[in-house]
Amino acid sequence: MRVAPGKSAKVNVTLRIDPRKFSKTMDPTMERTQSGLARAWVSDVTGRVELSSSKAPTAGTGPGRAEAHCPR
């Protein structure tokens, strides 16, 4: 795909994350019990996905980045 300077384009990106490869940890600001009962929670992983091309120069702007969020 070629995008002219100053223009934009939409690109579909598929990100596959295997949640089994991440540990289930509780946010340290949360209590392990609530009203005297064990608390249930959903852990998550966040980060950035870097989009780059070996064929296209980045012209000093660097690769594109997108936020990623994976509930576990």
C-alpha cells in the first residue's frame, strides 16, 4: 500500500494473543477479599503493537504504533 505524504489510509490489522501465556495477577491496588469473601477479578495485559515495513521507509516518523488490550 502506498500513501501520499499528508494523506491517510485505513488498514485492517489482525492481532492474535494467546492469553494462556500470561499470568493471572491481581492489580496491587485491589483487596483479595470483599465483604469477607474471596474476590473474583479479570486480569488483563496491555501494551503497544508496532507496525512497520521492511519495504517502506518511515521518513523520520518512525513505525506506526497501536494500543493493544487483552483481557485474560
